[in-house]
Amino acid sequence: MKPEQGLAQGQGLGAQLGAHYSVTLLRMQTAICHTEAGQPRQAAELYRQWLQDEAFSPRDYGYFSSLMASALALAGEPQHA
């Protein structure tokens, strides 16, 4: 298995990511990259799948929710933003 496949499947992350860093946070940062790369639909899909209020502090959840709203608007779905 390639290293990126392990990350994509969430395998072995305890040894690869820092103690405060989670797969969910990695997905949020990946979504940010997709938005910046002009792929807001992929970003919105990641936000839909991975953004959960129990995974983040209220501040971080609000931050990522605003980024999701931007991605949705850029993807042509402002009614869902």
C-alpha cells in the first residue's frame, strides 16, 4: 500500500500525525487546498463528509463552516451556503 492510500483510508495515522492532529483536520485542510486550486465542488464534498461540530472547538467549527459556505457559493450552490 502506498503511504497516501494509508492516509486516505485513515490507517496508521497515530504514528504519522501529531497527537493534536487528526484525520478530520487533515480533510479540512485538504478542502481548503481544493478551494484554492479552483475545485470548490471537491472541497464542498469534503466539508459535507467530514465537518462535524463534535470534532472541533466552537471557534474552529465556525471557521470551517464559513469556508464550507464559500466553497458552496463558488461551486454554484449558494442556496446551501
